[in-house]
Amino acid sequence: MSLVASLPGRPLTDGEVASLNRADSVELAVAVESDTDSEAADANAAADGAEGLLLATDAWVKGLDFLGGAWEVVESVEIEDEADRYEALRACEDAVRANRAE
């Protein structure tokens, strides 16, 4: 079972995001926050919890968005070393935010 398939069919709580950070399968899990106050208000009205997520290992970074009752990978970037990780995180974060704007 893939990591994405193991996520619950709902937004993640802060505790669940923190739990992912302690998991052996990922090195970093970060909730993607909304850019503006209006986006934050819309997100808060829709559901409690993180609806955007960045997951990183030593080999890749994935940007996930919670859409239609399921988590969807909207961007995946392979990385070769630690120096690539920042740019990969940025690209995935931008992709998640752009996906929400559509």
C-alpha cells in the first residue's frame, strides 16, 4: 500500500501531520496553508484540518491536495541531494496552491 493510499479520506489534523513526521516512510510532512485570508476562510468553512500536504523523502517530494473525498498527488519532484529539496518543496507547494485556485 502506498503512503498516499494509506491517508484517511478526509483532511488531516495537526496531530496526524505531526505523526507523519515521526513515520519511517517520510522525512518531512508539512501542511500547506492558504495564501490569503479569504482562502483560509473558505478552507476553514469547508472542513477542519490540512487539505494540502507536502511529503518528502530523501528521493522525492510530493504535493498532495484533498479533493472530492480523496488525496491526489498534484506534483512530484525527484531529488538527488539535500540541496534540491528546497526547490522541490517550493515547486510542490506552488502546485498545490495552483490546484486549489482552479
